[in-house]
Amino acid sequence: MLIKLKKAWELSENHVLDESKYLNRRAILKSMGIGGLAAGAAFSPFGRPVFAAEDPSAHLYPVARNHAYVGGRELTPEKIATTYNNFYEFGSHKEIHTAAQALKIRPWSVKIDGAVEKEMEIDIDDLLAKMSLEERIYRHRCVEAWSMVVPWSGFALKEFVKFAKPTSKAKYLVMQTFEDKSMATGQRQFWYPWPYTEGLTMAEATNDLAFMVTGLYGKPLPKQNGAPLRLAVPWKYGFKQIKSIVRFHFSETRPKSFWEELIASEYGFWANVNPEVPHPRWSQATERDIATNKRIPTQIFNGYGDAVAHLYEGMSKRERLFM
Ligand code: MTE
């Protein structure tokens, strides 16, 4: 995410992975006597943490692919999608995958509150047992103008909404990330409005495309990608796709999300992908595929207009497509 308030917050989108750093880190771990499995993470031959070794949901994957959802271009290699991340709780750069291994993903429960028939708290493994898991290939487009294509595993958000039993007062679904400064050192940066918060209208949350992600590449979701539960709404910019969710609040009023709270003029509530509405500081007309480094034209609603354009009818073009 690129923001302008403080110089130190600004990062280059080109802050790319340097494999030698991993090899180096691997050598350091080895010299410390820490082998292939360390700090609760599984490591690939390159020393990259791939997924949490302690994840008790590992036996659930891989799940059957839903062929209704195809990426339309080459899948991004796992190595790239799991080492080029935004997760400000663990740092404001792209290489947070190592720091994110500090995230403790069990025990993990999610709270469901607000305008619901009955408020509750449910353990993540109990929730996984209740939902129908499937794999969907989605395009993923960040507001910073890079993109990838990834196979998410998880369940339809509308199935979760049905389970939560919202009342007719619920107009928005607000989601929040955990808050724990001792684990997530990025949260010590007090100028950010923690916890990370995002929201959808109920119509968006119950759209077929809205997906709760619990796995990636046929395995449990890596910590750096938002384990154990994150959102995928592929017609919106990536910052809407909140990671490591602990609370679902059904609200009568529209929430202010994390980035909107920081800079509303740059990161609006709707955040629908739109090549015609530039970010105030850069164009959104094209995007860089992080696997090939090639620039490709950005599609309206990230190419998912058939499924979602109707949700924004009657709104002004600028409002519905960006703000
Ligand atoms: N969720 C939390 N809690 N914290 C974050 O910093 N970054 C967002 C989103 N979800 C973020 C977050 C942004 S800007 C993007 S582009 C995506 O996560 C990146 O997801 P990925 O790392 O799995 O590609």
C-alpha cells in the first residue's frame, strides 16, 4: 500500500524479493542448529516458510476445485505469491513472510456480533467443519497496480452469513483483524488505526464471488497470506481483502476501514477495480503481473463485472468504481 502522510511509510512497489536473503537466513538458522522445521513454520528447499506446521487443518487440503472460477491467465507460482505480501501488522514492506511466522494461529476463534439473532464466538476448526470447502482460482489486483492469479481454498462468504443469522437491521458486514502488539510488531506503529478493519455491504457479502479464504495452493493458508481466515473479493482492490480475521460485526452503519481512516481521498470504501479512475498519485490503467513482470491492461471490476456490476447501479461512476 502506498500512502503519503509520512515519508517512512512510503514504500516502493518494486521492493522485490531477493532470494539470496533467504539463502542467507537459511544458513544463519542452520548455524544456530535450527533445521527444516523452525518456529512453527514449514520451510521449502529455499528456506522460505510455506505454511504453519502446527496447523491442525492441514488434513482438509487439497479441496475440490470449483471450475466455475478460472484465472484467465497463468497461475502465479506459489513461491512468488507467498513471499510478496502486504501485511502491515508485520511490517510496511513486501517481505513480511518471515516476520509473519510470529503469528499464533491456534487457538483461534472468531466473534460474530452486532445485528444477529444470537451473538457467538466460534473456534476456527469448528467453523471449518461446518462450511463447504472448495478451491477457486481468482485474479488478485492490488491498488498499487500489481497483480497475481492464485488458487484460494475456502468457503463462500454467503454460506458464513447464513450461518451467522443476521437480522434485517444488518446493512454492512464489518471484519476485523487480531490486535496483539507483542506478536505483530507492526502494530506498535501507533499512528495506524489498528485493528485493521474492512467492510462490505450485505449485498456484496452475499454475492457469489465473495469468498472466505482458509487455504492456498492446496494447503492451509500461510500466515503471511492471512491465516487462518481472510477475505477474497476479487472485483475490489487488494486492501479490502482483510487478513487474519477475528471478528465479524453486522452493522446498521457503514464502517470506516483502516485505509479510509488514514487517507479517505486515496482509499475509499467501495474500492472497485477501475482502470479509468486513477489513484491520485498513479494510473490504474495497467497492472504489473508479479510473476512475469509484464504490464497488462486492467479490466473494469478486475474482469468480474458480469457478477457484480449490478450491485453498483444508480451510483455515480466515480463513487461506485473507486470511492
Ligand atoms: N489485511 C491486514 N490485516 N493487514 C494488511 O496490511 N493488506 C492488504 C490486504 N489485507 C493487509 C490486509 C493489502 S494492501 C493487500 S494488497 C492484500 O492484503 C495482500 O494480500 P497477499 O499478501 O495475500 O497478496
